[in-house]
Amino acid sequence: MRTSENSADLVAAEDVLLFANAAITATGQREFRSGALDQQLSLDFLHTYVRVNYRRVYAASLALDINDHNAARIVLGLLETAGEAGAEERRTEGRLIAARLARLPPQRVYRLFGEVRRAGINNRRTRAIMRDWLAARPDLGHDAVKYRSGVKTAARHVHLRCPQGAEPLAEVGAFLFRPGKLPRYEHPLLDAWRRARYEQGAVAELPFTVAEGFAARHGMKREVFLKRAAPRMTRLERLRTHAVAQRPDVDLAVMPLTRLALYVLALPFEQRAARRAELTGALRTAARRAAGRHAGSWGRVHAVLDDSFSSSGSGQKRRRPLAVALACHYLLGALAAPGAYRGLWTSGRGDALLVRPWGPTPLGMRVLDALEPGPGGAEADRLVIVSDGWDNAPAGLAGEVLRVWRARLDPGRRTAVVHVNPVYDADGFDVRRLAAGVPTAGIRDAEDLPALVEIARFAEGRTGAAELHAYLDRRVALFLGEQETEKEAVS
């Protein structure tokens, strides 16, 4: 009896980890080796399976470092099947949903509200969640201009009361549902939108994505428009427009690490080489910021980083796997003790700034190199492998090397090994693994690496469902506690 209970616990833990890996890496978009439809069907199955069999875990996943696509899908699934949960479960789910919505980009939330409306989810609890989120928005007038259809859909669904008069909410209501009714608006953005239809000077006052349409209507030159719109661009908009124009006058110091790595890889080799000091300095600064309190605490770290041809990703996720590997390279350098990091690329390149997707994936050979003692004959405290797991030169060598090394050379586990994989394998409903005894975690942003290494230890099979559920409970408590602290700070 005890054996069967232990087996059931192990299966449950494996199911939870499988879903966590998928929710972190998969976005339903095309990958190098699988199409978008395969990804979507695989995700559909996983979401349904985990929601039905492990609803508590399904909701708790909102507190993990999952990507926005899956967070929105979990919220929709929980709202759509609220009748399957008890009263206490619904209260906890409501708090988790509210906390996650507060962290999602507003455009993603408005898109989710549109899906809620199309699905016909219109109970009192759902309307309250939507109404509270709208009430917490710092400037609903700004949202009405930038996300007009989304705000309109949400307002209709929750029956948002827009009184008559000069109140801000009344102006938003008139703007959305009675356009042209008011001769002018007190809210500067609403009035700028009104004037931009016939006044070119008002275009630069609008959010960038809205201003682009008006600029095209007025026939404004692109360079003139970008110069005028620069003060109102978000960091990401500024980075994208400057990357397209290949202009270096953009502040890289504040960019998140993985986003910065994507920007660097989009530059031609000549620009990377010419701006080596600037780009390397920005990457190291972002890595130190991402490492935070963990900086310098990982001891001696060796890494195997995949820059094979498959790291080019797909048309929808261009160079994403390679960007994650590049970002991890700099982050691991910040996490390791000073001078105790060694990164090995599968291509054999030694210049991280000039990496490109090329060639096969000889993971086994690079793992052998990484297991060699470093300077002074010291073994690594940690071996981190960043790869999609398609070891093909020769096939399966990495898994065999790690199996033999662990069984015969390091049974005491002096060196901790973890494999982080940025690519979801739709056929396997998980990220591809190198070997059964090597803990593997999905990764989307390199910034999440320290947290993912912690959750990957559950994949070794030495802990059961109880320990995993305790870990999830701690993450939920921390997640909700941080949200309450943020609310108190705002109020």
C-alpha cells in the first residue's frame, strides 16, 4: 500500500513539473522543430489535464515565473470552470487572479477580457475581478486612447457606469460610446486624439502605437515622426524602433537582460564589434542587476551553452533560444564567485558577443570539457547546461556522459548539474531532457534562472508531492504578500 502511495505521489510531482515547464516555455507559437498548431494542441491538453486533476496546483502556478500567455490561459480556465471549485478554493483563486492580472501587461489583460466576453463568462465574481482591475488602472483615459476596443469591451461586459458631466469617467464614457458628443475633453490625451484627426501637431502627444496611425494619415516623414514621438515611447518601443533603424542612441543600461540579449543578436557583426565595450558593459550591468542577492554565491560554475543552428528559433521566436543562452552566459558570470566562471559554446567559439546560430549540437563533447577541473585542479560546484536538448553530434552522448559520470565519478554529488531548456517539445508535452538523472527546467527569461534551479531539484525524483506542494504554498504566500505590500504602498 505504501509503495502504491509513493508511486502516486511521484506521478503527481512529475505531472506538476511537466506543466510548470510547459507554462514557462510554451507560447503556442512555432518553434524550430514544431509548428504553431502542434504547440497549441499540446498546450490545450496540458491545461485541461492539470486543471481537472490538480486544480489547486493549476491555480498556484499563477505564483510561479510562468509566461504571460499561459498566465492568461490559466485565469480564463479558472473563471470558466468556477463551479468546479469550492468556496474556499474560489476565494484563493480570486486573490491569485487579481494579483496576476496586476502584473500582466495591460494589452494582455484587455485581450483576456475580450476572451472572457466571447466565452460568455458573466458571473458576479468575474465582473467584480474585471471591475476591480479597471478601477486600479492609473489612467483609464490613457487606456481608452491606447487600447480603445479593449476598454470598450471590458466596460460593456462589467456594465461600467459612466455618469454624465465633467468627471473623468464620464469623459471616458463619452469618448468610447458617444464619440463627437463633446466639443472638447478635459483629459489631455482624449483631447489630443480629437485634435489629431485634423491637427498634425497633436500627433506627438499621443501614445506611440496610436500616433503611428495618425502620422501615416497625415503623411508625416518617418524620421520626423520618430524624433517627435521619442519622449512618449516606452522602453520597448524605443528599443524596437532604434534596432530597426540600426541607430545606437538608445539607453541600454535599463533594459532587462534577455531583452538586451535579443537586441544585441539583432545587430550586425560589424556593429557588435564596433560597440563591444558598450554592449558588454550593458550586458554585465543587466546581469548583476538580475543576480541581485545571489551574486557571487554559486561558487565555481561551468556552463555549456547551445549556439547550434536550432538556436535560431523560428519566424515568431527569432533567435530566442540563442538570446537566452547569451543572457545566461553573463548571468552565470555574475552568480559565480569572482573569476570562477567558465562558459563553453557548442560551436567552440570563445567570443560570446559574436555568437550566431550555426552547426550541429555536440553537447556530449562540451559536457566532457565542462566536467574537466578548472584552474588549480578544482572541480566545478555547479554545471549548468542551456540547450534545447537535441544532442546530435553524436546523438545521446551528453546523457550517457552525465549518467556514467554521476554513477562512477561523482556519486556523492559534489557537482550540482542542472539543464535549463528554452524550447517546449510539443510531442513530449515537456521540455526535452538529456538524461533521467539530470534535473531539467524550462526557461523563458534568463532572469528567472535562480528560481528555476530551485524548482528543478524536484525533478531529480528524490522529493515527493508533499515537498513540492509545500514549495508551491510558499511561493503563493510570497506572491500574495508582495501584492498586498504593493497595494499598501500605492494607497
